Amino acid sequence: MAKKIKSYHLPKLNKQTENIDSALRLLGLEGIRLFFDTISKQTLNKKDITPYDFLENLLEKELAWREDNRLIRWAQAARFPWKKTLQDFDFSAQPSIDQTQVYDLSSCRYIDNSQNIVFFGVPGVGKTHLAISLGLEAINQGYEARFLTLGQLIDMIEKSYAGEGTHRLFSSLLRPDLLILDEMDLFETKGSISDFLFKLCQQRYEKKSTIFTSNRSFDSWDKVFGNETRAGSIVDRIMHNGVIINIKGGSYRTRNRNSIQAIL
Ligand code: ADP
Ligand code: MG
């Protein structure tokens, strides 16, 4: 019969554990503070566990706790409208997409190389889904990402005029390693708004990456950047070292409706 191991009981809250608790809080070692009891119970009664193993276990918990929190905070700060991953994407529904190319992008080398990506395709083909997936992947790998539709960005620029916030807004959008600008073709801009957009894309070029999504071709971007010359210079830059993914299929949302209609 296996010998019953005498279990180690952690002391109830007393002066010493209170001191430890407040020191861990003060030092910001929240992972150790939360998992100390569990790790102690798991390890202190076991043979062959050295103090180094115990400390290593605690430090691993602290690092894992910090990383989990970082992922949550950065994903919240990115303001994705919903969470979608590459694993959720059904590539068989969109044969025009090169799955290997998209998975290759998830390595984030394009961010290291400050390249841009453009997803083209009619509504519902998964452009936003893929852009969010790549954004989440970037965050997992330690890059800062920010998601905005063009409509949201225009609103933010307009609101920033009221205060002194335009400069701050501009800097905050220059900073992320990856900026996702969704639905690039849905708005027409003029004056200071198109100036802002043009300067933003111009200044991010070759320094930071941007993912654009658009329902229509580059031609529709003349209206986004205010005129043909400006749009042309942004598009030229994207074409120069960017990745352009044309999704040629139909909407994922209505795929079953189409096949039902074909049967009927
Ligand atoms: P788009 O941005 O091209 O208009 P979305 O990315 O918004 O399309 O896709 C519409 C919806 O369909 C989303 O909920 C998305 O997750 C889903 N979707 C689109 N394509 C696929 C796909 N190939 N596999 C799984 N879900 C998809
Ligand atoms: Mg979309």
C-alpha cells in the first residue's frame, strides 16, 4: 500500500503571511501571490524537489501570469470588433486565398520588414476576419496592434478638432507596430481629414506596417485620400513592397443560401 504522504498545511493568515502578501503586492509579483499556495501544496511534500525547483516553479507562474495579462491588455487596447483567429478561418470556402501565404504572414516577418498588406474582396469574404487574426497573431508575438475602420478614424479625427487632440491622435496612430485600417473604400474625405490620412500612411510607410481592407479596387482610394495624386503615391508605395491578397470568392455568410438556390 502506498505510504500516505503527510500533507503540508499552509499557515492560516498570520503576521508572517500578511507581510509576505503585502511585500508581493508591493513588488507587483501578483502571479506568485496568487499561486504560492497551490505551488507550495504541489511541491513541498514531494521528494527530490529542491528549493531551486520551487523557486523556478514560482517564477514560471509569475512570467506566465504577466504574459496572459499582457495579451489581454494589448488585445483590449487594439479594439478589435470581435475575436477571430486563423484557426477559425475555413480556407476551403475561399480557394482563391493561398493558405500558405496567409500562414506565412502570421510569422509577422512583414512587421519586421515594415510591409503593408491589402485584402481586397466583396463584402463577406473574410477580409476583416483575416485582418483581426493577423492582428491577434502580432500581439501574441509581442507587437502592438490597433484596429480601426476608416469610419471610426474619421470620427476620431473630427472629434480631435474640438480639443487639442489632433496631434496626440496622430502620434498614437503612428506608434503601433501594426495598424489595421478596415473598410478603406466606404468614405469620401476632404480637406484636413484627407490630409491626416495621407500623412499618416505616408509617415508609417517603411517604418511600421498597416493592413488595409477594401471592398473595391485601389481606384476607389482617390476619394479616401482626397485626390488621385495622393492616392497614387500611397498605392505606389504599397505596390512597391506590400502584399496584396485578392479574395475572389463570394460572401461566406450567404454561401449556404447560394447552394440551396442551386439545388432548388
Ligand atoms: P468582410 O470583411 O470581407 O466583409 P468578414 O471578415 O466580416 O468579411 O466576414 C463576415 C463573417 O463571416 C465573419 O463573421 C467572419 O468570421 C465569417 N467568415 C468569412 N469568411 C470566413 C471563412 N472563410 N471561414 C470562417 N468564417 C468566415
Ligand atoms: Mg469587413
